[in-house]
Amino acid sequence: MAEAPFPHSEYEERWRRAQAAAIERELDGLLVWSKGGGPVDTCADVLYLANHVSPFPLIADIPGHWIGRAHAAVVLPSEGEPTLVVDLPDWRRDLVPVEDVRFSLDVPGEVAAVLAERGLADGRLGLVGGNAMLVSPYRHLLSSAPAAELVEADDLVEALRADKSPRELDLLRAAADAGNAVVTAMMETALKPGSTEAEAIAAGYAVAVARGVATYDAAVASGPNSDFYSYGRLPSWTTRTLEQGDFFHVDTYGALDGYLYDFARCCVVGGRPSADQREVLEAVIDAVHAGTARIRPGVRARELYEAVHGVLVRRGMTGTAENGELVSALDVSFPAHGHSFGLGWERPWLVPDEDTEVRAGMCFGIEAMAGRAGVGSAKFEQDVIVTADGAELLTTIPTHYW
């Protein structure tokens, strides 16, 4: 981030909306946590409210020296201005919209001090971002603010994030533009027999770094390992050489100014799939197209799931056979067909029982992962913005690589 991505007024509007949601839940305020230190999937709520993420890596607590490194917190009373607690003194003053910023190497201890100062030491507080908070700092917070009642409210700010402002939509378009270039470089390399998985990802990441993307991951599998979501472990790719006729698939995600792109593509190395391979490739592509075609305001999230899944069922591409035998680990490992996204992966998730109405201004990644025994598995994902009458497609790279 070279400059603040939003005007101060937009952050103020976010604070007021969060306060209104807190009051509706009969809360005295919110305690919003995040964890930075490199990962982009645990910093969204504080980034949304305060445009701050700690670059300091996660290290174990050593009480008396530091507690809660890589963490940050926003204390937002139901009335009044927020306070941001950070774990390092050189936070970006030019980026943070919060006036009251406190630095301490003891993040939970400083949060407790702020609660006391703001009259919230014995208040009923919504704990937002608890899923990004490690157990040790949480225990220190409980001991430092024993009278506070902490109520789980992980969904509160996430729900606000689901409806994007015009400026957020522009940032998501920019992120998708970068993601399109990244995945194009990966796929162009993977199509060449003799390349390696690592070389394909390196080609994409070279583009990502040059464009200012915070790379998150690239989950890759190929050839005899294509039924895996990711065959590599730390990193999520291997140095395996790609051979003519191999499946290659990648699900890759990164953030530009905090906002995600999340694409998946699959090809057959050499660009000449067999008839059986084409059936698998076309099943996941057609399934996702069915989901994106169903998008419009008022549709339920589960209807998008049903549109995608229905194609896979009709094509015989679900994860388990009638006898219960595992066919493709891909489909079973992620029993959803997409999600809202923005500063992170967000509700609503596209699962069979999700009844949330789709609204204009939401953004979704629509995806399918499936395969056939003895043939292999494929992944495919498109990012879209929900418009007044349908969907704006953000993933503009090819769907077919043959």
C-alpha cells in the first residue's frame, strides 16, 4: 500500500455500521482482533476498520518481554471513536485512519488498559476475529481484563464486509487484473512438457511480485497426483517435471492492497487432452458456468451451490461412487462450491443449507473440483461481482487450454 486506499469518511461509515450492529446485539462495544506476520487470511477485520496489519512475524510469547506479537486489536465502543492497539512502534501513520493508536509489546495487556480507560473493563463486548487469535494472548487477555464479558461475534464485521463499496469493487477489479496476469504466466509454463510445477509457479509469482501482490499460496497437483488438492507440502507445489498428457491444476490466491483474487485453472500438459480428460475438464468448467449464470440479486446462496453441483452429479463427477468409494479427494476435501470474498474468504459460503440472499455489490468465487477414477481430477474457479441484473466476470483468462 503506497497510500490509504479509502477516504477517512469511508472508515467512519464502517465504524458507525459496526457500532449499530453491536447495539443491535446489546453489546457495549467490540473488541476486534487480527493476526498479521505475513499471512493474508487472518488480518481482514482490523484491516477493514483500521487499515493496519502487523508485518512482524508470529513468535512465541515471553511474558515480561512480549505477548501477542503479530497481533493487533481495535477497541470500538458502541459510542465514540475507536482505539487501535499495535505491536510495533513504526506503524504506518500515513495509512491508519484511527486517531488513537497505542503501541505495546504486550498487546492483550494494552487492550485491557484501553478497556479500563474507555469504561469497558466490565462491559459486554463482542469478540470479533477470535478465529485469528492464538490461545496464549487470549489467556493473557482474560487474566488482564477478568471482569469483561466476551461474546463471540466473529460474524459481525464479516457480515459488513460482504457488501462492497464502489471503491472496494474497483480494488477487487484491480486485484483480479493482477491475478489474471499471474495465472496466465503459470498456465503458459505448465502447458510446456519438460517444465516443472515449481517453474510454473515461479513464472506466476514473478508477475505477482512485480505488480505488488501479496502472494498467499498456489495449491498445485499434476499427473498421477491430480486427485490431490495440493501434492506439495511447504510449499504447496513440487519440483515434479510435467510430462505430455499430464493433468496440471492450480488454485492460487493473493491480495492487492488487501483485496483478494482467487482463481483456479486446469490444463493437460501439451494442450491435447484425451476424450476422458476432456470430460473431466468440461464438467468442472460447465458446472462453474452454471453457477455464474444463476447469479442475480435475490437468489439464495444454496441455489448457486445447487446449480454447480447439479452439473457434477449429472456428469458422474462427484467425489464418491455409489458404493461409497472415494473417487476424487478434491470434491470431498472442500464440500462447497464457492464463497463471498474481499479482504478474505467470507460468508456466505456456497453450501447446501446456506439461505442468505445474494445482493448486488457482493463478490463471489464460484468453483468446482471433481474427477473420475483412473482419469484424474480438475479444478476451476471464476471470480464475479454481483450486479443489478447478473454478474460481472472478473476472471478473464481462458477457460479452455486446448
